[in-house]
Amino acid sequence: MSDDVQFDEFGNLINGDLSDSSDEESQNLSNEINNDQLRENNDNDNAIVLAEDRTYYPTLSSTFDGVETIIATEDEKTLNDPIVEPYVEKKFMLEETDLPDTTYSKRYLWEMSKVPERIRNVAFCGNIHAGKTSLVDMLVEQTHMFSSKAQEAQGVKQTKLRYTDNHILEVKRGISIKSSVMSLLLPDQNETYILLNIVDSPGHSNFCDEMAISIRLSDVTVLCVDVVESVTKSLELVIEYALKTGTKMMLVVTKIDRLILELRLSPLDAYYKIRRTIEQVNETIEKYCDELEIDFAEAKLKLSPELGNVCFSSTTFNILFSLSSFAQKYIDSNNFNKNLGMSTELLARKLWGDIYYESKKFFVKPNNPIAAASSRTFIKFILAPIYKMATASLTLDPVQLKRFAELNLGLDLKKRVYKFDTRPFMKELFGSFFGPPSSALVSSLMKLPSPRANSNTKINHLYDGPPNSKLSEHANNCDREGPLIAFVSKLVDTTDSENFYALVRVLSGSIKENQLVSLLGESYSLSNQDDYKLQKISKCYLWSGRYKIEVPELNAGSIGLISGPGIDSFITKTATIYDQGIEDSWIVFRGVDQLLSPVFKVGVQAYNPKDLNKFLECLKKLHRSYVGCEIKVEDSGEHSIFGFGELYMDCLLHDLRILYGNLEIKVSDPMVKFNESTDSLSKVKLVTKSNNVKNQISIIAEPLDPKICKDIRNGTLSFKRDTPRNFAKKLRDKYNWDSLAARSVWSFGPTVTGTSILCDDTLPDEVDKKQLLELKEYILKGFQWAVREGPLCEEPVSDVKFRIINAQFAEDDADRNGAQIIQMVRKACHSALLISDVSLLEPIYHIETISHVDTLNMLEKFLDKRRGYIFDKERIDGTPLWKVTGFIPVIESVGVETELRLATQGKAYPQMVFNKWEQVPGNPLDDTAFIPLLKRVPLLSTSRDFMIKTRRRKGLSENVSLQKYVDEDTWKVLQGLGII
């Protein structure tokens, strides 16, 4: 800028023009000012803009047009939270990243599935810690290569592989929670290979729904029985359900090492202990055969080693053998067939029972009674070698062990094996001597039904359609070339628990990738065809524990997993799959049988109300994942979850919090499901009128025979499955009903296995039968509503027989519509209950505890404090243990397992199974009952206390009275007669 340019005190130019300046910087500044002014003039029509109103920088809204901008006034993250959070992979299921190496080709494994005769679908069932999963691990270790060479050199082997326990809770708790499938290719004694689909089921009684799914999928049930604990309540549930479904059984006596290492029994005592265990299993089967009216001998259900359907195992010794496998070993090594001319089958039969071996001959009666104990064949040929090998492993040094293995057993083990610790060494020694554990098991299974041989029994249990239809014919033949018929047994979580696979059993045809199939939900019927979907199958898998083998198709007789878009959102629990274009009418297969009633209950809600939608989605996933749970929305809006016990509910709530939602929830105190019933016949016949006073009905209530209630619950007496003629015949012959009453049964309630019955006891000369039958549908709906929500606390009504005595209806159809009749019948049923000696029923657990003798008195006192009692104490043969059985109310059972184990220092481990409904002490309608605050109520006030607390929780008024069900005149008459 020139030095001659001057400005006055206000900054005005005096003697020069900036435009004349030769300074380039001033010129540029002037140009920018002029351009800004031109823009403002163009935008604002030459308006004058003050300096304080001028915008010098663009705003966020003008820069990001159409984008909502939010300015935070405080930090939303703490200093410990990263600004950019790293991606965390959700992984709740253990799964192999790559397919592990196996001793067989996985392609050949799938090819074997095309031959149904070479497939065996087997369910491993039994008590908790009976060795089911460990038994599967032995077969997995035989066929899979997991251990590294370095680990083998050190003698370090994973003692608890638990390859079928892949849920994070199963790993943490060390027990099986969900049933899973392990598909293996295994040889028998003759090196004939079969495809073995093993369904490993949980042993805890709380997960009986998963056990039922396992048996439903399989053709053979393998009973895994701990030789020390013998028969338990969990095993009885397995046997009962296997008999109901017509599933063949075989027995594996597990943990025989406990006889040597823990109990330290002599070989003779060990033999008697094993024999007694097998006898107890047969006695249990025979007991349930009598209850279910099955001929034990005709059905050929006896389990015996000489029949080839009993094996023996020990995962500590890494052995699984049968009489046949031991006989084959002796024949191969000692030339028994040359010296004695015996076949494997003949020698195997002589290795059991009261048969003795002396001077190279077999005797039924020994020549020398003194030496009879040591000369018994099972002891001499089987137990004696096992005892010698176990004793040598525990007592000899490596040099002596090598000499023993080479000279006595003929084994040439590697030098590094003799440096192993005792347990790994015993595994190597026994495993090398006995050979592959699969040979004995597979040889026994080959005598039991294949999918084709068992298809008729499977269809009879699952299929309710016409027996001679084309569909049943294809399924009975297990026809691979026939139309597709399959059923979904349950849904299986994916690794991230975002979706589900469907676990299917194919009965006919095959499921292929990219195939369109007809998917039918549980509620599908000919009258309700909405529960139907045309589904595309994306992929098919053979499930092998922690990995899945993708295959082109699943053939008839196979068990596998399928996936597809939306398949997990359509299926609730089970489903039926048919091929397209089948001419026969579709019939939905039966759902999973409910072995026990889910009576344990908690109320849940989202901790944050804004998570309500997410919470509801999580509940839907939970309902699909746990087959046995029930979810109900109360009138108060509370979501109630019903399960089988405390452990079941703990696992269920864990999945709700972590797996499916990752959200916080509120959980109520544990509650139970109650039932309502009556102890006597209704005192008077009440006439109930409809709201328009133009219809009336009279119903009386009375207790139902306990035998009928029991048979309804276990499925022996079914109103749906039996024809009307057979149903009436059963009532006449078994329960001594007269012919008229047997033909008058209309319905069971509140479900098909509910124990409330509605009967029509009206006479034709008193009631218009034609009109009554026309309104039968409305009457049944009113009855179902009444028994679904009883008058005391809106709990189900059970063990009650309702009889319609009289009914009068309006002539005009508009006056006897459904709204009038349904409500009238509901009021009539409730008033019939309230006019009798109404009672509240609570669920009772059958508690079974295996404990030492010094804890028996403590157990009795412990149960007595919780309104429970012991009814049987039995010494377990050959052990210092006692099996104690008793009853305890479910509502009193919360925390009993933890407290009992702490009190007995782990010497007592209880298992509880729902057993029966029992009347709560006291009268629920006695308003004079004393209920103290914050104290335990007196015994006779218990029923009143339960009723009031249940009604409060449901948002109902505390007062329950017959007065709201009858008119004022009737109420006064009843008061005058002193009936109320």
C-alpha cells in the first residue's frame, strides 16, 4: 500500500483510492468484499444486513441438508468406554472352526444314510452323572483325532471331552441341558460299519422334555445305569415313556470301575451287584408294563446279557464290552472253538448266570461247592482279568508293568506309555486289550430295529390320520423314493443364538437343498388351514456334536438339521413337513408328549420399559428353544414363565438375559401353579340364568375317580385318540360306569389331557335334546372357559366331574346366541364348585436323595420344616449308600437342593420330580382364618393365604363368594337353609 494514502480518525479514506493502489493484497481484499456484498444483495434483494446479524460460517443444517443434528451437552460415555467400540463376536455355542479329521470319510458317512438297514437311531438316556456323555466321548475318541503328538508324548489326555455338550451353560455346569445328536460311522465285531445317530439326552429330571424329544427321534433307547446307584426316578421316567412310545430298549451298565476303585468289592460281590442292578431294571420295566397294560413276556422286553441286549462300560478304563465281544476275544486268542467246538454265540451264553467252569468244561452245578465262587464263568473269564489289570496298574512299577503287559496280556505298548500317570495308563492298557469300544455296542444294536423295521411303530405313535392312507404306507416302508414325510422335533440354536436350525427325522422320501416343501405348524387342521407355509430349504446338515456336515440331502431314516429363510420364525415348537402335490389330506403329527406338568413359575418383565419390544421378541425365542416351558400373559399384563424346576428355570432365565436379549429383566419370587377342585358333591342344584334371563341351566360338580384322573394324565384314557365306542367300553369295564353315563361324556378340560369332565345327564322327557345338541359348541366353550380359570384364583380346575342336569333355552335364536350361553355355562360351573366343598390343590414333588447313613436324620428334619416327609428308606445293595424318597410341596422346594448339599457337606444330592396334586390344608373360603404379617401362617390357614396372595398378584379382589353367581332371592334361600 502507498505511503501517500491517508485516513481520518474514523478510518475514512482522505486522499486516495484503493482501486488505484498497486498493492495486490489490497486489491484481493476489495474483490472479496465486493463479491460478498453482491451475494447478499442477490439473496436478500439488496437488503442491508447488520454486522452482528451476518453469517460468517455455514450452519450444520445447511451443510448436512435433510439430516437431523443433535448437540450433546454432556458425554454419553465414561472415560473407561472406548470412543469406537471393537466388534465382539457373539458365540454362545462351542463349534469347531474346521471339520475335524476322522477315521472314516464324511462322504461315505452320508452315503451310508441311503441304506435304512444300515442306520441305527439311538437315544442315550438315564440318570444324571450316569455316564451317557462320557460314553459318547469314548466313541468320539475312537473315530476322531484331537490330541496333539506333544500331549500324547506327555500322557496328557482330556479326561472330560463332553463333545455333545456345546451350550455355554453345559460347559460351565458340567451337565447336559439340551439334547444333541452325534452322527458316527462305527464298526461291529465283524467290521461291518453302520451309521449311528446318537441322541445324547440330559439326565437331570428337570429336563425331561429334552429326554422325551430324544426318544421321539430314535428307534432304540439305551438305558445308561450307574452300577452303584442302580435305578432312580429319572430312569423310571425314561422307561415309562419308552414303553408308551413302543421304543425298544437295551441296557448299558456304566461305571463298573467304581466296584473296584471306590467300593473295593471282591469279584464275587461285584458279580452279585451287577446282577442285582440288571434285575432291578427288569423289575421296573415289568412294573410299568402292568400300569400300561403291556404284556412283558410277549413284548420281549427282558434285558439280559445272555440275550445280547446288555453291555458293560467304564470310561475310566476306556472299555465297553458285552458277553459276545468277550467271547469273540477268547475264541480268537485261546482257540476255544477248536478245543471245545464252540461258536461265539454259544460261548457268550455260557458266560452269564449260574454256570461254572472246571477242568475245561462248563457245569450248571459245580463239582466243588467250596471253589464255586471263583469258578463262576462271569467271574473267571471277565471280572478276574479286569481286576488283575486294575491291580497291576495301581501297584506295579513301569518295569513290572511292561513285563505284565507283554507276558500276561500279549500287548506291545510303546515305552512312553509306561511313564503315564495311573489314570491315563489304565486307559491305554485297557483300551489296547479290549479293542475299540464300538464293536460291542454296535453288535448289540444290530439286533435291534432299524428305521425301516421300526417305522410302523413310529408312525402309530406320531400319526393320527387314516391307517391305510398312501402317506402311512410310504412312511411304514421308510421309502426313500416315496414322497417326503418328516417331522421337526425341536429347534436348535445357531452359534450366535440369533436364529435356529430345525432338528428333523425323515420318515419317507428325502429333504434336499433348495427344495420347496409344505411346512405345517402345530395348530394346522382341515378346519384351520392358516398355519401353513411353503418353505424353501436352504441347507441340510448331519449333526455331529460340535460340528455340522453339510450334505446335499437327508434321506429316509436319517436325523439331521435343516435351515431356511424364516423357518425358525414360523415353527413354534414342532412341525410336520410334506412334499408338494401329495393327494392325501395332510395330518399334523402329534406334538411332544408332556411327561410332567410345568408347575414351577416366575413372573418376568423388562427392567427398562423402552426395551419392551425387544423383551417380547426374546420371550418368543425362549419359547421356541425350550420345548417344555410355557409362557402366559396374565390379565394384569404380567408375563409368567412355567417350567419343571429350579435348575430348569435358572437356565431358562440365563438364556433370556444373555443369549437372546442381552437385556436386564426383573424376576419375581418363585411361585407355583395351583389347581382348584372339590371334595364332595354339590350340596344343592342351582339354576343359573343367562344375562337376558331367557335361558337357564343346572350343573352339579362332584369329585372324579383318582384312577380315571391318573389314566387321563398318562394317556391311557384319551377322549381324542379313542373311538367313542372304545372310550365308553373302557369306562364301563375298567371304572364300572353304567352304559348311559359312559356314553354321556362330552369333553375333557381344560386341555385334551385335562382331568375335568363334562357329562350330559339330562333326560329326553325333561330337556329338548335336539336343541341341546345344537348349542353343544357354545356349552363346551363355556365349560372350557370355566375349568381354565376357576372361581377361587383363576387357576385350572382339575379332578372334577361336571354333570348337566337340566337346561331350558329361548325359542328365538337371537336370545340363545353364543354370548348368552357361554357366560351362563361358565357361571353354572363356578357356582356348582362353590356350593360344594371347594378346595385348592398344590403341586407336590417326589424327592429322591442318595446319601450316606449319617445324614438320614438330618434329611427327615429338613423336609419336616418344609411341610414334606419321607416315606421310604432303602439301602442300596453292596454300597454304604441309602436311597431316601419322600414328598415335598413345590412352593417349599426353592433352595432345598443348595441347602441340603451344604447341610450334609455334599453327601446328599436330591432330585425332584412333579408327582401329584395334593389338597392344601385349610378352607380357602374361610374368612376367619388367621393370617399373621411377616410370619409363617398356621397350617390350617395355608389354603386361604395362598388364595389371597394369588388373587392380589393377578389384580383380583380378595373376596370370593357365591353371591355374585346367584340372584338375590336364591342367596337368601341358601342363607335361610344354612347351606352357606
